[in-house]
Amino acid sequence: MYPKAYIEYLVHFHGDRDYFECHELLEEFWKEAPASERDPVWVTLIQIAVSLYHHRRGNFKGAERLLANSINFIKKNPGSMEELGLQEEVLANLLSQRLSDIQKGVPYTSIHLPISDLKLEHECKVLSEAKKMEWQSLSDLKDQGMINRHKLRDRSDVIAERLNQLAERQKTRRGFE
């Protein structure tokens, strides 16, 4: 019923609070679709996770911008979150309150997405347990590896792909000279 990547997203969101992994999972899933068929609802969920990642790191500007985008999408696309088993109105209020907190400089605290689909929540709890994660645990604010995960990732594949694309562009340019 729901994509595996979305379920994994929810497990990390509520389990180990690895918002960076939430971003990675849904971005990869989103990019699997042809560009013309990519559903922006996934970008919204990515932005929610990345906003919380920034907030937890003390990057209030980045957190504010992304969360405002997410709230805007939800308001302009009624029913989009309900289709994903989330209580849309509760989510919109939760995110609006978090945005207000961010704008006031209130430090990060963990939030739980309001899941309305009990089967989805059960599936997430079971998977969370299988991964040795506590469902709806709070962020470990002392875990610098989690807080600064973007600094620790292996980017060799990204760098290699960029170099490959640069080489292709240079070949194309030489063909026009």
C-alpha cells in the first residue's frame, strides 16, 4: 500500500531520529520516477526531515525556510498527507507550531508525525523493533555523529558523477568548436 522507502522514512523519523537518512531514502525513491512524474509530496516529507536536521544543529534559517515550504505545500494540496496515512490538520498545526518555535529561536525537540493509519503505524513499529530502534524515541542530542551526519558521509560517488558529467560537457563543447 505504501512505498517501502516511505515506511523506512517513518521508522528512522520516529526510531533513531536519523533525519539525514530520511532524506536519503525518500530522495532516492523520488528520483526513481521519470522527472515529469515525480510527486512533490515526497519533497515535502524530505523538507520536513531536513528542516528538523537543521533545527537540531542550530541552523534556524535553513530550518525555517524548509519548514515554511512544507507547510505551504500541505496548505495548497489538501488531502496529500491523508493519502500517506497522516492526520493532515494535526500535522499542519504541529509544523506551524514548530515554525513559530524556530522563528523564536527555541531549541530543537523531537516531534512525532501524526499517523492515522493504524496498520501503517503497526508496520513501522515492527520494523523499528527489528532494526533495534525504539519507536518514538527522542533524539540523542549528545550524538554528534547523528547531528553532523552530513559531514561524515562518503561522497565519493557524488564527486565521481560530477567529474564524469564535467568530462561529458567538455567533450560536447569540443565537438562544437
